[in-house]
Amino acid sequence: MTARRTVEVLLSRYGTTYAAEAGIRLRNTPQPLYQLLVLSDLLSARIRASVAVAAARALFAHGMRSPDRMIGSTWQQRVDALGEGGYRRYDERTATQLGDGAELLLVEYGGDLRRLRKEADGNLDVLRSGLRRTPGMGPAGADIFVREVQAVWPETAPFLDGKALQGAEKLGLPASPAKLARLAEQAEQAEQADDRGPAVLAAALVRAALDKHVVDDVAART
């Protein structure tokens, strides 16, 4: 089993970003970037990723797709949407944080995370620090956001956080982000696949870190 073949199988089977799974058509525009911020916040809690994704989809389905719309919703509407997605353990606290976070984003950045991007100017420490000002957003949530946003903010790539590298270790892959990115490029060339980028690789590696079935499935196919 070669490392490149492992990456080929991993990407073909599990190469979907969490943003895509949550129905976010990620672009460098305010609304999808805000939706990614909400998703990152939800994913950072000690709860199954599938539940966090379902909760994000429920919030967006109820119209809470921008900071204005989030503030325009009631606390109870946010609680109900989170519960609809199965996000019940942290629903009340998270409903409050979502409202506070939307207000902060509007006050500090006019609701546009591209202003934070400009402020960071390619410095990941500044970017993560700015993200962590969002209520409920800790280091894990900031890393999730950067991991996914590298699809549209190329200056952050290749970004593979500790969780992604944990997945690489479980798959027997190198722990170097640069080496992993090269393996992904080689795998895509071999498969004549479209360039899926480091965000897809990162998400696939995280899935391997979180789910032993992913590791076993990839091993069985290589």
C-alpha cells in the first residue's frame, strides 16, 4: 500500500468538505463566509460532527444565513432550530452565543469576514485570534474555519491542523502538511480528477481521525 494510493482512496471516498455537507456553497462573499463561521462554531463543541452539520443546515433552512438574519431571529427560534438538528446538549448556550457573535461581527467587521482577512494579511495567528473573538469560538473552532476557508482564501493553504494530522497518522501517512498536499496533487493527477484542493484533503483526514470505519474502509481498498 503506497501513500499515494491511500490518499487516492481517501479522497475518492471521503473527499467532501464539512461546508459542502452543510449545504454551504463556499465563496469569498459575506454570507457563505458567515455560514462557515457558524458551522465552525457548532463543530467545535464536544458533539458528533454529523449533529453539528445537521444543526447548521437547520439554522440555514430557517433563514439564519447572515448575521442580520441571525440577530433578527429570536433566542427561542435559534434553540428550536438547533434542537431540530439534534444539537440539544448545548442548544440554549449556543443560541445565545450565535446572537452575540452575529452582533459582534456586524459591529467589528460590518458583517463581512473579508475585513478580518484583510486585517490578518496572510498571518494565520492574527486570523485565528480574530476568529476567537467570536463568542463560543475556541482554538478548535478557529482551526476548523481556517481548514475549510483555505478553499477560497489560498494564502492560508496548505493548512492541516492537529486533528487532520491525527487522521494522517492513523492512515500511516506522513505528518508533514507539505508532503500530504503533494500526495493529494499526485493522486488527483493519477485519477485525472479535478483539483479538489487542500480543504478537501483536510476534511477527509479529519473524517479518518474521527471515525475508525473510515480508516478501515480505506485500508480495505488499498
